Amino acid sequence: MGLQAATVVLLGHMVFGPNSVFGSPRTVHLLNRPRLLYPYPVMAQFILVENATLQVRFPYSEKKVQALKRLPVRNWNKEKECWEIPVSLLKEACEALGQDFETVPRSIRDAFEREKKAAIRIAVENSKSKIEGPDLPIEEIDEVTSFWVEGAEFSQLYRKGRWDGHKHLMTKRGNLIIPTGLLPSVIEVLKRAGLNHSIQDKRKKPKKAKPLKTHGHDLRDYQQEVLKSTAKKERGILQLATGAGKTLIGAHVIAQRGLKSLFFVHTKDLLYQAMGVLEEVLNQPIGQIGDGKVEIQDISVATIQTTARALHLKLSKEKSDEVPLWGDEAGESLTVSDEEAIREALKDAQMVLFDECHHLPADTFYDIAMKIPNAYYRYGLSATPWRSDHSDLMIEAALGKKLCAVTSTDLIERGYLVKPKITMFEILPTGRRLRRHFATVYKSEVVENETRNQIIAEVARHSSQRGRSVLILVNQIRHGEILEEMIPESTFISGNDSSEVRHIALQRLRSKADQVLIATTLADEGLDLPSLDVLILAGAGRSETRALQRVGRVLRPHPDKTTATIVDFWDQTLYLQEHSKARYEIYSTEPGFDVEIRPPKTQGPKTPRQRILSEN
């Protein structure tokens, strides 16, 4: 029997344990007689696995264990009962174990030599990674970790040549620091430059936990495929069209891992909706961090606003078109103990999921994502994981690359969504003399545009009289108030209303107790309204991503619902015409959408409809 085979036999008699390599020493009795454990010296066993990592096993020796623990990078893998070290530390490991380097298998020594030649070293952590070494291609790395900031050309700093107009996600503090989500792109840069590199994965992978039992209906085929992608990857973006069961999939991702998890949302309505789905699927208490409550569980749903307060982060003024996004919990405060509990929950989280992750480029959202140090698993969910301002790179930086894409057309073809009929009414300018300020134009041509508002009111009244439920989305509170006066049977809710008021209004719309609901954009993401028949997009906005989010509100199937009606506007005026065109183009990317442009009553030699269709 060779030495290696003898090693395997001898290891079979050893006792495993978490505080050493193979456990505590003891006398082994075979055939009722005490026998020597080691008839001759037994070498350590080295196995090369992915990411240039070595799995190390050796007969127990407290002295060797302590020597191994002094290595700069090492980790005890309880599941596989071995130590894990970078292959670049092979010589140090041999010295610690008292083993001759030449006795290590040739293939592993070759791997060590290759790593030794790699002058560039990358230390990977959950949020950020450090790159060090000579002759780094800094400009090329900066190019794949930065993006042009929309409107930068109007900045004084840019005009004075003190800023290049880009948002740089790479920092240089002695070494290069990049978001870990962008590491694959940086590695591609190094490969193109012909530069060898070594990777030290300093992340602590959570111990494998028992999956949680799920309850409810069986998953659809595409939902099962999404779960297969998350099982293979520790981070990434899940593009899931509205109606794909985004929160349901998130619940199953949590169940799949069985780890301490945080599920982030950005409105109180989504907070309670997510908690409800998670409780139903997982059949266990779900923690709440938001809307005045801090009740931590192994699985908790948290609002960005409350989490930001606990971290003393200033809520950035990201806007959804013209409406500030983060005012949903304005005025709420936290006790010192609440803040400590939230910070501890962030520290303990092993997995995080970000709902509506297209908001991640907002400074507050991004800062929170980068301040969760121990979350090994990170996923983002969104129907539209891209940005009209081209800051998509920040989503990838925080979460990684896209893992899957389920579009509205996919779901329509499978019969999971109803086909939408989108009508864009052309609206001619009012003819008022206006200054070239967006706020002034918006007020005149949208909020106070009598012709436009009359179309909204007529469609809403006509639909409600036929027993169809109607949701009217506005960008400004004043606009909602005007429409509420024009449609007496309507109800208007905004972020100024309490959670209870908004919840009751949405429930009455779902049950069709109320036929017409007017709401600000706080109600246009993530809400489950399967009974909704008609959606009127009263607020003109430039966001293509938000346009698809809004359309998704009305596509969910419901008994006796064969089609979904969406009303939008093609505003023929300064700023707004460009925004209308952007929405039309994004609707047109979905083959399953039926889009029509309806001209105004006033006709000219060449109608606006003919002109627009010829241009598109």
C-alpha cells in the first residue's frame, strides 16, 4: 500500500471537530487492541479547487493548527472539514505543517508558481475588492468602473475643467478599490492586457443551512428557472416583468438558502405587501424595519428610509420624474436602541435582496447596499433594471451582473398576463407664452391643461360607468387634487396620507368598491392590483423604466378580464414631446404590446399622427 493510500486509511480513524483540523487526538482501538495511529509519518493532503484555493487536511496537531492560524488568509470549512488557503500561500503552509515543499503534488506546485508570477493581487470582500500590484492599467479599469453623469455638461465644475463629467466608482487609496460587483469586468481588462493576477477571496461563506419549507401554489416553469440561476450564483440581478411574481420569487430565494436575510423596499405600501407574501410562503414571523416599527427577525423586510436613519445617512433627493422618492416616512424618528438593532441586523445579514433595484443608483440606496459587510449572497429584483440616466453601472456594482430576464411579452405569450392596448392621445400646446423652465411648462401643459385633463376625466367616467376599475397616476399632488374635483366619484391618495388610509383605498379599488383611484407615483411600483382594468398615466415623465413599471400595474389576469387598457399622452410641447417619444419607444420594445397614437381633433395639412408615425 502506497503512502497516499495509507493516509486515506489513517484519516478514516480520526475524529473531526470544529476547533482543529481533524479534531481532538485520542487512542484508536482496532480488534480490541490499542494500536499506534501513525506507523510512519503522514503528509498533509492538498487539493486545488476553484479560485486558486487549496483545501488542506492533515492529522491533528495543536502545534500545526496554531501555526496554520497565523497565515494571513485561512478559513476553516466546517462542511468539508478542511482548511482553505490561497494557493499563493503553499510554501507558508508547508512550513507551518513541517512538510517538505517537494512532496506536494507537481500540479499544485505548478499552480503555486503561476500564482507567484502573478504580480497583481486582488483581495475580494463582499462589498468591495482591493487591487494591488505594479503597472496596473488604471485608465482601462477606470473606464469600466465609471459612467457619464447626465447633464454634467451644464455643471460649473465641468465647464471650468475641474471635473470630467463622470461618476467614478473606483477609488485610489494606496491601492485600487472597486465595488465587488464590477470585479468580472475588471478581470476582463486584466486579461486583455495580458496581466496575470491572483485572487484571495476574503469573504466568509455562510455555513450551508437547511432550506426552509415553502407553502402555497407550485412555482411556474420560468420561476423555477430563476431559482436555478440563483442557486448557481451568489449575487446578481433578476429582471422580472411586473406580474412575474417578483416578491414570490424573492421568498423562494430566501427559502432556498435558509439564511438570515433582509428584504429591502422603498415605500411603506411595499413594506406590508412584501411582509404578507413572505409570511404566507415561509409560514414564519417576518421582521419589520419601517413605518415606525423595528422588530427584527431572522428574515426581515426593511425600508430604505428607516435603514438610512439608523446609519445616519442623508436621504438623497432622487426624484421619480418630478416627485421626490424618499419622502414616504418623513418625520419619523428612531430611538438609540432601535438604531443599534438595525445596525446589528445589517451586520448579521448573510443575504440581502433589493426590491425595485433600479433605484440603487440613488446615493442613499447605494450607500446602504455597500454598508452590509457580511452578506455573501446579494440579489436585486426589478422589472426594469436599467436607468434612463445611464447610471445602470451602480446597480451592477452593488449586486453583480444580470442572471435572468423575464419580459412582459414572455408572460403574455405564456398566458400569465393579459395583452395591453396602449393609446397615446396627442395633445397640442396650449399656446400660452412660457419661459423655458421645465416646472413652468409642466404646470401649464400638464397640471393645468384643461383639454388634457378633460380627456382623463372622460375616460375615467366612461370606464367606471361600464363597471371597470380605473387607476390614475399623477406626478404632482396639485394635479391629483384638480382631477379629484373633475371626477366626483374618485378618491385621491398621496404620500401625505397614512399607511392605513392608502391601504384602505387600494383595497377598495381591488374589490371595485371604488371604481376610480387617483394616486401619486408612490403607488406605481410593485403594488399588486390584479383586478385593475384601466390605467391612465396622467403625469408626463421621461423615465422609460417607470413607464414599463406603470403599465405592469394593469396586466395581471383576473376573472372576466381579457384586455388591459392604458391611456398615455403624446404632449406636443417643449421638453414633454421628447419624453413622450421615449415612452413610445420603450412600449415598442415589447412585441406583445399593442400601441396606438391617436391624433387630436384639430387637424392640419399634415396631421401630428402622420408626422410622428413617419418619424418612427
